[in-house]
Amino acid sequence: MDYQIVIMALTSFILFILTLIVLFHMTAQDEALHWVVRACVIIGIGEGWYLSRYFGLNELIYWMTLYLLMVALFVFGVYSAVEASLTLRILAEIVTAGRSGLTRQQLTRRYNRASIVKCRINRLLSTGEIMYKRGAYEKNHISFYSVREYLLILFRQIFPEKHINSLL
């Protein structure tokens, strides 16, 4: 039974990735994070409903835990790195350009300081991380990025930098 749970969790995760590939081609970039969450929830509910006919409650909990762990690792480890890393984004654009490539001027135009700040502000606004009020940007409610930041703060408190540096 354990191998079936693992196989179904992997199948659910692969379905999640395939769904994202299709959705990312159909949606605007600022909506991508919303679709990541929606796809995770919709696939989780659909697969959970389907598997409830074959698995008991314990197996469903194990499957859900594995599925959500894989999704979380993907979102925090892969998606966030690609979205936030300027180097990876530039590389992705060069790959997307194909044989024609991109010139230094094209890259400089896309990635000057003003465009980078504008892009990141738009991303933070679209995720609800910040809001524009009274002519300034302010922190909004808890969202995807703030959860990540709270976890990083917690890890820094648990593993202070001075102790890490002394080990290296």
C-alpha cells in the first residue's frame, strides 16, 4: 500500500506540473502565482476525491502530505528561484529567444534598474504582498512571500550566522 501512496503522490505532482505548463502559456505573468495556488488546490481536491474511493483516511493523509511536500518544494525551491533570480530570468529569456538570441542592448533595455524595480513592485502588488496607499507602498497581509520570509527569519534565529560562520 505504501508504494501506491507514493506513486499516486508522484502522479498528482506530475499532473500539477503539466497543468502549470499549460496555464503559464495561457495566463499573464502577474497571475502566475495565483494559478500555482489554484492548480495545487484543484488537483488536490480532485485527486483526493478520486482516491477516497480506494484509500482510507490514513492513506489519504499520507498521500496529501507527500503531494503538498512536493508542491511546496517546487514552489519554494524552483519557482521562487526562477521568479526572483535575475540571472535565471535572463538565461530563460535567452533560451526562449531561440537561434535569434538577444543582444546586449535588448537585455540592458529590459533589465535596467527602473524596469527591474517596476517588475518587482508589480509582482508584489499582484500577490498582495504590498499595496499602494496615500502615494506610497505599504506592507499588506500575509502572503506567499511573507511566509517564506518568516521561515527564513525563524531559521536565522534557530541557526545564528555567527555559529554557522564558525563552523565553516
